[in-house]
Amino acid sequence: MAITRLNNNSITSVSALPNLASLPSGIPTGKILQVKTTGHLATFQSSTTGIVDITNGSLTITPSSTSSKIFCLVGGNTYKLNASNSWHYCKLWRSGIGSATQLFSQQLGGYGDSGQETNAIQINYTDSPSTTSELTYYVRADNNYAITVNYNPCLTLFEIGA
């Protein structure tokens, strides 16, 4: 590709651009077949020890092919109201194939933290369920102590075709 520059480094002509219509072999080129989202949910407050479902934090999706992948995106934040030296988790689960399965867990907070803190939820997970049956993905809260945590997640699912 030939590029001509003037003294002020501006580009005056480009004789050819690479073909961007196709990618080199080995790079996947899947298409987004469907998208579902919860939108930002109302604050869910958990003060219990252990795993609990976040209210309205689930979505169902039915893959159109057994070769489809489901890209799961969970974003948002948590706000711990009390208790230093404690942590909490935001977890992504799936049901619909056998028993419910935890797919990903993000630890938030930890030892040495002050009594109040805000943490970002950032879960990006690609699932390969190999089914055309309806699947349910859901976000769960998990506190290691009886601390009070506000969870504000948003769950979005993308079906990616092969």
C-alpha cells in the first residue's frame, strides 16, 4: 500500500487498502443470532451468609444450534455496607442441562478493606452448551459472613452462531 505524506505529515493519497471483508483463516467469524438482557436491576440487598439468587437476575435463552456459543456479560457494582475483613462474590450459574452449574465466580472485597466499599462486577464468560434446549443463566450473591451487601448487576446474553 502506497501512502504519500506532505511536510506536515498529512496523508494525501492511499493507493490500496487491505481487504477487510474476510479474516485470515483460524479467526472465528461467528454472528450474533440473539441478544437478551435484564437491563440494570433494582438494588438487591443480601445480609445472609451463603449463596442466594438475585431477584430478577435470570434470563432464559434457547440456542438455535448445538454449535452455538452463549456469551454471558455481567456488569454493575456492589456496595458493602459494613464488616471489614470480609469478602463477597458475584456468581454466574446455568441450568437446563442436567443439574445447575456454577460457570464463574468473581471475588469482591477482601481482607484489610474498610467497613464500606464499592466494587465493580465484571464477568465475561463464553459458554458452549451444545444443546438446543432452553437454558437459564442467573446471577447469584454469595457473602462469606452475615454482612450487608447491595448488588446492582445487569445480565446480558448473546447467542453466537458458528
